[in-house]
Amino acid sequence: MIESLRAAQELHYAGALDRAERIYHRILRAQPSADAFHLLGALKLQKDDVRAALPLLREAVALAPKVSTFQNSLGVVLWRARRYRLAETCFRKAMRLERLSTAPSVHLGQLLAERGRFAEAARIFSRVTDREPGDFVALVELGRTLRRLKRFERAISVLRRAIALDRRSAQAHALLGAVLVATGRWRDACAHYLRSLRQRPEQTAVCNNVGVAYWWMGRVDDAVTYFRRALATSPHSAATRSNLLLTLNYRPGNRVEVFREHRRWSKTGGTPVHSAARPNARSGGRLRIGYVSPDFGAHPVGRFIEPILRSHDRRGFEIICYACARRTDRTARRLRALADRWRDLTGVGDDEAADLIRNDRVDVLVDLAGHTARNRLSIFERRPAPIQVTYLGYPNTTGMRTIDYRLTDRYADPEGLSERFYSEELVRLETGFLCYEPPKNSPTPSRPPALRTGSVAFGSFNALPKLTDEVLETWASILRRTPGSTLTLKASPLGDRDVKRKLMRQFERRGIDPRRLVLVGSLPRLEDHLRLYGTIDIALDPFPYNGTSTTCEALWMGLAVVALAGETHAGRVGVSLLTRLGLEDLIASSLNAYVERAVCLADDLDTLAELRAGLRERMKRSGLTDGVTFTRSLEKVYRWMWSRWLRRSVLRARSAARSR
């Protein structure tokens, strides 16, 4: 019998599972033993037959309760069966029975981490690695858990130890890349991601992560390459396709082709459309509005939506916020208090989320993310509300047939010139497409620093992907035309020395001494960020993707902002904001005009000082910061959409009745 068991084991380990299984069954019929039950249970687990494995491993433990290996295997199958408490008990028994065995400890740590008990898991993994410094699996799991605990420096140290043990581990390199991203070491992160891909080129998630890292570093073409590579192996990845679509907005290019890429989203990233539930409102009644966003917090979308949530007329509108990411900052807490109801969709599947919205009987469902990170556009594919709208968070079409309207204005999307590039119907708000909520306790605008220093300081606090080659060439031209001037650029990746050096070299190749550049990474507080505007005389708006929150901040702090009028919504946000303030003279229609406006302003310190002194009051008078007036205009649009839907519903009902 022992020989038969050994023969079955050899077949089992060689991968001949069916032959091994037949022998195990013969052994159990002839002479049941704990070993045979355990081996057959392990084989069933290897075949993913958890239901069959569970009673076999229970029988093994019943016959030999003091064998650590049996307790560990039973723990694994209970874990797979989602019976977490019993699995934890088995792992702890196995650890007590054989203290030097690492497998039960690693399994327990993995289980605890999966259940969100990261601190306990880290302690267990640490004990294993202290006892067994060469345990590669425990080191990787410890690094992963430390990342979840945001103990990044220790995670980096641990993962470097793991890589020293196995330099070809795709998993360890990818994980180290993710931790380095969290610490702002973008170039190092990319290096480890790429090493991971060399070992396993088919990793869609890692390809996507390389694209994201390149995006942050401003390497837009490289980002597009890796997003497309990820989609080649996983064409239905909605997150990767959204990353690609977002990135295309930063490249000068064919607007028709970008639109076609967005239209493909519904075909490759979409899902079956479900019918909408019965709506809540009646004609003239209270409308129920649902806002869907991952950015309800300290994020530009959070700051732009706050005055709207605060100003909604609750006599005519009920507001439900569907949060797609848990945020616990001060802004998130304020936004939560401003909603009539708050639904957390974190971890909720698309079908379940759509059912929740449908059961809430939302009348108008508003997407605030478009193709930005952690969006939930796939919920909108399921049509949980009769009217679906996209607004605010994304400067282009979603490409989806199930989203009916896109909110904009006549400056960002001129009538007759924009419609053919959107799958949604454009609705232009009379007051402009957004309302700016100035930060509380903003520093008072200072006098232009050039009055004190004698040299003009230009600046831009926009993300690096917006700094295209054409932008850098244009800004370098402005610096060449204004001797002694400086340029301050602020973006979080500029905290990385390698990223900073590369940007300096780009300007140096264009004849600009790097000493004329002031490159700033992240600052700890919003007040510090706003105070930095006090060191700048003139803000330069990038193109073809303009600033939005950065432009509003610069204007609020008294800076003249020079903008180029582009063709797309992303390239005309500056036109919208400056026109609303009566600052059309700061809008250029060509690159040459852009350079001339910046140079002329640099020579006119009196105008800069006059603007600086009165721009904040001008913003207050313009309506750009008037949340109540803006929200009334928005509510008027929601009411129009609803009335229109009711009329069409009546016509559809009559048509259906006639056809019967």
C-alpha cells in the first residue's frame, strides 16, 4: 500500500492528476489513511474542486489532528471556501504544531491581509523573515503589506532584499515599482516595471502602470505606446482604454481620430445595456439628481462640485452622491454633509451599483469623471437612470451612446464647430461651464514680484503631460525674448531628481540656462501652493490641454494668464475663463500672438500691478465664484432635460399604442 501511495504521489507531482486520482481512490477503498485523504484532497484543490477537497482534508485532520501539514492544507481549502474564521484557526493550529514551518504563517499572513488586517499580517510576515531571511515569498508578502500600511521606505528595503534573492521575479519588480511610484520616484519605478515586463511581457496591469508612470513624467507618446500594448493583450480592459483616451487629449493631433477612439470604447469596453427603472419625479415635481465620482474630496472636481452641492434648491431637487473611492480628507467630509444621501460604491460591482441607483429611482444621473482614473462609466452602460449626463471631470466626449448629454458652454465648445466630435448632445450653460470655489483663507495677492526684483517671473503649475514639445519651445522663445526672466514650474513628479534633470536638459537644448528655471515638486499644504503664486508675475497656460483649476487659482491670486485659443474643449478652457472675466486681451489666436502677448506683458509692469490689485474682486463680480447663480442655471437645464424626456415618453407610449 505504501508503494502504491508513493507511485500515486510521483504521478501527482508529475502532473498526471487523473491517473494519480484513480490510485488514491483505490487506496482509500482498500485501506483509508490520513496520508491518502490528505493527498487526494490536495489534488482536488489543485483541480480547483474546493467542494470535493474539503471533506477529504477534514477526514485527514480527524485521523491525524497533530500533523501541521494537514491543518495547513485544511486551512487553505477553508480559505478558498471563504470560511475565514475556520481557516484562521487551522493556520494557527498548524503554527503551534510546527513552529519552524513557514507555510502556515505565510498563509495566515495572506489571509489577514486579504481581510484588511494589515498590521497583524505585517507582524506575522516579519517574524517569518526574521527567522528565515531567505524566504522569498514571505519577503514579497511583507513588502506588499507594508505598502498597504503606507510604510513605503521599509517596503522598498524589504522588496530589494527579495529581488536580491530572485532578480528575475516579475512579481517583486512590479510590486517595487508600485511602491516607488507612491514615493514619487518615477524613473526608478519605470525601471522596475520594465524589468518585470522583460520576464513576463503579457502582464496587462504592469503595461498599464508603465503607461501611467510615463504619463506623470510627461512622456505622453511613451504612455500611449504602453497603453496600446496593454490593450493588445487585454482589449476589454476599461481602465486601460480610459487611460489611453485621457492621454490622447494631451497630444496635438487629428481630432477626428481621437473621436473615433472614444467611439470604440462602447464596442470594446462596454457592457450589455439594461432597462432603466421607473423614475422618481413627475412633471413639475422634485427631481432626484445623482452625482457619480471617485473625486469627492481634495481634488479639482471636488472643489468645483462643492458650490453646486451647497447651492442646490432642496425644494425642487434631492441630491444623492455616489462615491467611487473612499476619501477621508476635510473636503470629502464637507461634501458628504452637503448631500441628501451618500452612497459608497467602493468595491461594489457594476451590476450591483446599477441596481442600487435604479432602486434609488434617480431621475438624472451625472458622471463627473469621464475617462479619468477610477471612473465608473460602465455603470452608465447599464442605463440605471432615464437621463444620463457627463460633466466637469473630463474635457472630451465619453464616446458612449448611453450618455445623453454633455454640459459645456459656448466658449469652450462653439456652436456649429463642436457637435460632430461628441456622442452626447451638447448643452451649453448660460453662465459658463463651471463655478470656482476659492479656497478658504487664501493668501492676499501680493504686488508683482518684478516690481521688487526687476526681472519678470513666468510660471505654470500644470501637470507635466501638458508640457508638450511645442509648449516648451514656445515658452523657451518667451524666455529668450525677455532677458533676465525666469520660469517656475510646479508638478509633483518634479520632486524626482531624474525627472527634474530631464526637463532642465529639454530647456538647455533650446538655449535656456537651467539656472533660469525654478522647478518645484509637491508642497505639503494648499496654502503653500497658493503662496507660491506670489513669486510669479505672469502665468502661462499650456496647450493643447489648458489648465482649469490651476488657471482659476492663478487668477484668484491676481496673476495675468496668457492662453492660446485651441480647437478642442481642452484647448479652450482658458478662452472660457478669461472671456467670462472680460480678459479677452490675454487670449492669443496663434503661437506668435501667444509669445507677443507674454513679452508685451513682461514690459508693462503697471498693467500687471493693476490687474493684480483688482483681479480677485473682478472674479467675484463676474459670477465665476457665484455658486447660487450658477446652480440655478444648472437646475434650469436639469428641469429642461426632464421635461423633454417626459414629452418623448408620452410620444413613445402613443406610438406603441397605435402599433398594437
